[in-house]
Amino acid sequence: MLWVLAVSLYFLWEADHYTGLYAFLAEWQFEQLSHYFPILTFAMLVIGFGSPAAWLLKARRRADRVDLPDRYGLDAAVSTSMNFRRALFAFAGGLTGAAIVTLLWTLTLPRIAPPRAVVSIGSVQAKAPPLGPVTLRGRIIFTRTAVFAQNLLITTRGVRFAPIVAPDPQNQQLRYFVELLPREFGNPNVARLDNRTGVLLRNHLPGSILRLYRYAGYDVEPPVYILYVSDKTLRWPYYVAAVQLLIAALITALAALVQHRHVRDIARTDTAPPPEKERDAGDAA
């Protein structure tokens, strides 16, 4: 259980920073499927790297039972069913733990607060800006707005991001992005100078948005900075992931309960009295 928790924490960090093996698998899905599945990717990584501990534990148990007689027939069926039930409960527990870790991770994220610095895009300070609450000063290009869906069950939510560049950019490289407010959706201004206050994070732009800009021919190279103007937008993807993990845990737990009932039925069959005819035949003998 502790190993699964450690694996979940590590790959949650990779997903949060869009790096490592998680980013590699996401990029592969984009190339092969034109889309990627974040929760499925995270779950498969946790299962793939968390299962060796379960296999080692199972091998240890087998080694401890090496001197015991082999089990056949109904007894073997009960043993196999019980092992499968334990695996389902363990998997449900791992998914629940991953959901809890995902929710706790939101406590580490910064919140909207009075800015500690003003960063002008294109200045020397913009090469290595301070993270956290800041004010960005530059030209927002609304014609390059991208939409990112953050859907939760029956709730549909879209977030819009737009690049912000220097007033007179020397090149077309995009490094800074800002979250747009709802009142700015469909803004007719092609680009305007603006001061935008929020929480600045490094390499936190969704990977699908990065790939969208690159496919469109824009030069987007890390490190990429994004300014969130809403605490809800910053935390919502983690809430979505936690709910999806909990739903998967619930489905797995229900399957484990069904398996538990199956094991109980097999055990009852094993301890049931013999049929009346067999009992009479035994008495006659």
C-alpha cells in the first residue's frame, strides 16, 4: 500500500509538470490517436509500477506455503477466488489513495493574492520571473485564443488561454500565456496592451494546448509560464481527476463485493450436506 502511494505521488508530480514518462505517453497518444486520456494514463502508470510490489508479496506468500500440501478441486477454487477478491480490494484502495493524494496536492498550489512583483514581457526580469502572485504587463493576442475543456460528469467547463507578448516582439516565440476572463470571450480586439494580475506558474499549461500551438506553427518552447486569474481554474483539473479516480475505486470495490459474495457461495457449497440420495446410499452401504 505504501509503495502504491509513493508511485501515485511520483506520477502525480509528473502529470502536474507534464514531464517524464507521463509526458512521453501523452505525446504518443497525441501522435497515434490525436487525443490523450490523462486519467487512464495516470492509472496505467500507477498499476504498471505498483503491481511489482503485489507480485513480490504474492511470491513471498507462496514461498511461505511451500511445505503445505497442494490444493485441488473446490478448495483451490476458493483460494483463487479469495486472492482475486484481495487484489480487487487492494486496487480499489490504491485508487482511493490516489484520489486523496490528488485532493491533498491542491493544498500545495498557490492562491490568488496581492502581486509581489510586476513583470514586463520582454524585459530582463521576464527571462526568469518570480512565481506566485504577480502582475504581467504585455500585449494579449486574442486571435490566438485556445480552449481547454475541464468536464466533470454532467458539468461542462471550458477555460480559455491566450498568449501575452512584448509590446514590440522581436520574434514569434510564445512563452507567456494568460487565462481569459469570461467577459473577454470573443473579444474583438486583436491585441492590446494590458496588465494582468494572478498566479504565475512554470510549465503548467495543459499539454494539449501546447501541442495545439505547435501544430499551428507557433514557436512554443519551455519553460512556458501561465498566469491563472482564478483559483477555481487552477484547482479544477485536480478535482476532476480525484472524482474520476473515486468513481473507478467505487466500481472496483463493487466488483470486489460481488467477488466476495461469489467466494461465500463457493464456501457454502463446500460445507453443504450431501444430497438425500447420496446420504441414503451411504447408509445402505
